[in-house]
Amino acid sequence: MNRPNAAPSAGLNASAHEDTFARDHLPAPALWPELRFDLPELAYPERLNCVAELLDRAVAAGEGGRTAVRFAGGSWSYAHLLEQVDRIAHVLRGPMGLKTGNRVLLRGANNPMMAAAVLAVLKAGLVAVPTMPLLRARELGAIMAKAAVNAVLCADGLRAELEAAPGLPASVVWFNADADADADADAASLEALMARQPARFDACDTAADDICLISFTSGTTGVPKGTMHFHRDVLAICDCFPRSVLRSQRGDTFIGTPPLAFTFGLGGLLLFPLRVGAATVLLEKLTPETLLQAIAQYRATVCFTAPTFYRQMAPLAAGYDLSSLAKSVSAGEALPLATREAWQQATGLRMIDGIGATEMLHIFISAADDDIRPGATGKPVPGYQACILDRDGNPVGPGVTGRLAVKGPTGCRYLADERQRDYVHQGWNLTGDAYEMDADGYFFYRSRTDDMIISAGYNIAGPEVEDALLRHPAVAECGVVGKPDQERGQIVQAHVVLKPGHEASPQLAAELQEFVKGQIAPYKYPRAIEFLPALPRTETGKLQRFKLRAM
């Protein structure tokens, strides 16, 4: 196994990439986090193509007839998915003329063609740059410039913003075109190009540490960063959380809402099921109601979505047959205890909470079943280590709130970004979260490190106030931040979205303040309350607190 802090020119395996842009723009070796491969299943060979392991191996083992992907129009077997992936790989390396190491921007909703396109890019020895469907032209232009994108595979329905983006490369191919598309456009579609390609493609002989994925952060700070991941990283996340905590099995059917362009969705709705030979359900534009309906229709066993969806699904759950559902995973933002309790009361299921990061690729702290402790995210997933650091970077013991620090088989490697120095400290990845650890090694979320409100000398975590507010019957959603105040330094300010049938008023604001005082320590109550029609969120559902602070 390579030493993680060796210089890329000397310590990394011989790359298969003709285009060395991605490797050339890795952080300086001294700025890498410490990488650990403590589990036997993490001892990967030096030559590794993750898609060959995830897909080709299953078909070669006689599993080609098993269902891999289900969707509104039908299903694809493992063998059919492999054929589509291989045909797309031929298009990329043939008609599109791409060479190994080139970056391919991918743009599409959760559907089989988007899944096949992502896998094809990796299998062909290229670098995937997935993007959220709701990104605008300016944002897409910034990503294409940062990653020096060479080509684009884009769903036809997302054409407008992409075509308006600055710096669009010459090589752009559309897929999932409408049935009434004109003949010339149809002939140039990805599907038409695929039809003229061979049905088998030999996976590129990539190094385990060749970069295969550049994932951009979802922008909770307003300035996205490109995070670079290796072929072995893709397998590592499959061999940690889903193996040790989720305990996913061959007979599972995965379902959920996070986009495949978001690492939470890429893992939970594509990579994890493939790793164990399970099935995934890929559906577009889900609502709480349609997700519940789909769980019942497809007899899903594992659900991945954000706390917001679980909170909205809980009061509706009784109207659907959820008897197939065995596990529900929450990540993407802090899980309020009130949401966890409401979901368990509605379904009987104990929520599997988890914290991950785009920089780490997926979940690294979690707990399931009897290991769940109310209010705690969980313990480090086997394969990872975690501790709490104080402001000076020193580890602290139980009962102290500080900076969460993590290390394991994956870690932060920003694409040409000075913020690498902020994220990695003495080999640890600093996730930007304030946590507290108890004497038993459980980790309790307190806030983002820049979300801690200090008011009159008291440290107040916004999510704790949010959890209290969410217990009031009038509150649908809320976001709590610190507001500058001359007397107290900061005061707690709550931005509240009301449920239908409730009207904003000074009387209701006062009622909410008194309610919070009855739930948690009175000094934590929101001294200012603003009623909003909706909260600002990223496409992945994360609350954008920086926008609340700017209001």
C-alpha cells in the first residue's frame, strides 16, 4: 500500500492517464491528510478500476440476470446496465475522441442513463465531474473552468443553462431527448451514438490512486470547492459504512432522494447497491408523498434522504404500506431529535443517522440498531478514527465541545485550492463541525463551527434551538443563526416557516419564545423571530445559514 504522504511524482502508482491535469493539481504532499487502511477489505491492489469491480465482476460471476436498476419505465438487469456502460465508454473514447484523464462534466437527474454515464466515464479511465441539476449557467461555468472540463454528457431537459454557461467545451452530447426531437438532433444523441458501438468495453487499466471523480461541494459557504477522489476511494466507501453499519445485502432494494451528483446519493443510490449485488430505484423529482408511494410500490428496503424529507413524511406514513422498509438513513444535515422520534413513532424504524462530507466522499460516523444512542450521531465507522480538537488543535476528552477531526481510507484533496490548508491539520480532516464526545465514544453534533452562537458569554448551538422550535405544532421548518447585538455580542435569531393554517404574528412569535424556554435552557431562546415562506437551501437540502445571516 502506498504511503499517503509520498510525493505524487514518486509515491503514487504509475498513472494510466495521458492527460495528467488532475494529478498535477493535487495538493502538495505535506498538505494531504493521513490515510489509513486498517481493515483487511481495504487492502486494494495497485491496479484497480472501480467499475470493473462493481459491475463487470458481478456479471462475470453469473449475476447478469439480477435486477440492477428500477425506474418509472421498467428495469435494467446487471447485464443490460453493463452493456449500456460499455457502449457509452466506447462513445467517449471513440466518436468523442477523449483520452484517459480528460474531465467529463455530467448533468442529469436520477435516472438509468445518468447512472450508466457516470460509470462509463470511470470505466473508460476518464474523470467524472457530476453537477447538480439545478445549477445555473454561471455556476456551471465556474466548475468547468476550475476542472478544465474537456467534454459534457447532459440530459436534454437541462440544455438551457448549460448552453448559456461560459466556457462550454466543443464536445457536448445530449441524452434522454424528448420523443419529438428533430431527426438531426436524435442522430447526434448519446443513445444514437451508443447504438453504433460494440457491446463490450475492456475497463481501462487504471491505478488504484488514479483520480476518477471530482465532486464539488454543495456550497454551504457560497464558494464551492472541487474534491478529488481515487478509484480505491470509491470502493473504500462501499466497504466501510454499508458493510459495517448499514449491513446491506444482496436482496436489498435502495431508494431515496439525493442526486447522483451529490456524493451522498452517488454512494447510497448507486455504488452501495452495486457492491453487494442489490437493486436501486432511480426516480426524478420526488416529493414526500411520491417517495412514500415509491417505497410501497417497489418494496424498497433501504431509504436514503435528508431530515427534511423524513420530517415531512412522518405524518403521512400511516397512509402507505411501508412494511418492506427495514432501514432508513439520514444524512446531509443535522438530524433533530424531534424528527428522529416522529419517524420512529410513525414507522417503528430507528433512524440510522450519519455524518459524511464531500471531502471524505461519504459517511464516517454513524450507528444502527442497538448501537443507536438518542441525540448522538454515532461512533466512527470501522475503518475511520475521530476525535475532538480544541482551538489550538489539541485533542480533548469527553464532555468538551470542539472541532471534529477524522481520518481513514478517504480524505480531503482539493483541486488547486488554498483552503486545503484549513481542512487538514496534522493529518486530520477538519470537517467544519462542532461535536462533543461522551465517555463511551459516541459523538454528539452541536453545530457547524461557524454556527456556534456566543451570546453574553454563553455558547449556544443553533440546531439545539431548532430542535426545540420544531416540537411546536405550528412550526414546519426553522433555521437559527446568531445576529449581531451591541449589548450581548450576538442574540439568537430564528427564521421560521409555519405549517398551513397558522398565521405569522407578534403573538405567535412570543408564544414560540415561551415554548422554547420550556424546552431548553431559557438563555438559549430566540430573542428575534422572523417568519419566512421558505428557508434557503442547497439542491441537496442543506440549510444555507450564510444566507440567513446575510438577511
